[in-house]
Amino acid sequence: MTGTENTSALEERLARSSRVAAFWSAVGALLVLSALGYSGFRLTRVQKEIQKAETNLRATQAELEAKKTELNNVDAQLTKAKQTAEIYGLTLTTVSRKVPDETATAFKQAVGEVPGATGITIQIAYKSQLGKAKEIAAQLRHLGYELPPDDTIDIRGVHISNDNYVRYFFKSDEALAEQIANQIRAMGIDIQPYSLVGAADLGEVHPRNFELRLGRNYHP
């Protein structure tokens, strides 16, 4: 074989090797692209599954929080019911040793003996105010305050103030008296807190007890 023929054969082998290398390079590139595409698809799918799981988890957490709030509300209602029952139990026990018209006094004593309870008794000037007084009592009970039965509402005639007051007897009850007055104002009644802290001749008084007075100038 001549030198020229050898050179041609060599060039042909080199060309063939280049074509083979180019082919496999292309195949390799396609495989890499396919792998990347599949990985991207899998990654997107995994990300969607993670997002779905996170959404479900948040929904479950929100549901658990709602149930927890509901349980707390039920617990608070049960505590309040127990508190009210205890107050009325103490009131009845005390009244059994006294005449019926002293129920309000017994109620105040009972409230003072139950931790966390807030009691309100009602005094009015005239019988014409009785219906409104009962409405106020119902709303105050709904707000969480303790009030004795409506038949203990005291009609005092001229022996009462001209204006409407929430009377309180202890400095520590001042803020609560203002709160109660604000809540009664929201019912459409002009009323002010009135301090009897340190006043003489009050008889037996107890903390967290308030007197709601509808005065002679109030006309429902």
C-alpha cells in the first residue's frame, strides 16, 4: 500500500471516529437533558405535594385551634355556671335564717365569698321603672355579672337619688364601676359611677358588689 493510500485510510478512520464520537456525544447530551427534564418534573411534583401537605397541615391546625377555643368557651361557661350556683346556694342558705326581704343583703354576702364573682343589685325610684330594670338585669347577666332574682329589685320611692348611679364601696372597685356604667350607657341609659368609699353608716359592705340606682329623674 502506497503512502498516499495509507494517508487516505488514516483520514477515513479519523473521520469515522469523529462521527462516532459526535454521535455518542449527542446521545449523552440527550440523556442528560432527559434526566434533567425528568428531575425537574419530579421536583415540581414533589413541591406541589409539599405545598398540598402544608395547606392540609394549616387547615388541621386551624381546626384544632377552633376546637381549643370552643373547649375554652365551654369551660368558661361551666365555671360561670358553677359560680352562679354557688352564689345562689350561699344566698339561699343565708336567707333561710332571715326574713325574705333581706335576700339582696344575703346575695351581696354570697358574692363576697365566691372568688372572682361580681354582684349587682338594683334599686329604683318608681314601679314604672321596674320593666326597664328587669331588662337591664337580663343584659347584665348576659354580660357575666351576678344579679339576684328580679323580685329583689328595691322600689325606694323618694328615698333615692335624683340621677342614675352605679354605686361602689371600695377603691379597688373603681375601674369596674366605670366599666359597668359604660356597659349600661350602651343600653341607652345616662348613668355615672358614684363612690361611697369610706362613707359612714353603710352597714356591712363587700368587695365586688355594686348598686345600680335608677333615680327619680329617670323615665323609661
